[in-house]
Amino acid sequence: MMKIRVLNGPNLNLLGTREPDVYGCQTLEDIEKKLDIEAQSYGIKLDFFQSNHEGEIIDSIHEAFISGYDGLIINAGALTHYSLAIRDAISGVKLPCIEVHLSNIHAREEFRSKSVIAPVCMGQISGFGAESYSAALFVLHKRIGSKSPRFT
């Protein structure tokens, strides 16, 4: 069975209450429950991890690699824009990874449009709310399931 780790960074534990006009009203738990149901229909086992601390996210990426996970979905939150350490962790483990964002980071403040993580990921999906995660899961299922090459 394919295993994918879904990582969420700073402040995503506040979904549902934090800026609902930007991020929507669903909680992180709501998103995880829906995504888990979708994953089961693909025959995928998901593991969820959220932290407000960069080092813990890096440790979780390393642990996913060591434990034989097949891919990653990451919403690094604000760390997207400057965490070279998370970028290096993703690059170093060579697991297929898709970066996601609930809001369209390219339609917001200029500083939010830069991602230092995207260049080491298969792709980036943003602006579709919780469906950004669903889209990433679908793509990983198709790419990993068919053994398609990693695109960077």
C-alpha cells in the first residue's frame, strides 16, 4: 500500500478560526478527515503531521524517508517563503513532493508569491482551498502509482 505523509506548517493548526476570509472555515482536522477518505479510495495510507517549528517539520520529512514513505504533500505556511532548510530536506530525501496552499499565494502580497520550496517539488497547487490537498493527492496517486518520472 502506498504511504504519503501530509505536512502542515506554522499556524495551520488554527484553520477554521484564523482569517476565514482567506483560508476558509474548514479546520485542519476537517481537511484531514476528507483527504483520508479520498486516500482510502485510491488505496493510499496517509499520515498527517503539523508543527509550528521548522526543525520538527524537517525531522518529519527525514522520518518519512527512513520509514519508506512513497511521497509527501506539504503546506509549509510562511516557511514556504524562506526556509532553505526545509527545501534542503525535501531535496535530500528525493521523495516525490507536491507543495500546496489554500490561498492563491500569487494573488496576495508580493512576499507570499515566492516559494523556495517549489523548485524541489514535483509541482505547486494553490488557491483551491482544501481541494488543493485533494488535487495533490490525485497527482501523487497517478504519478507514483504509474511509476512516472519525478518532474522538477
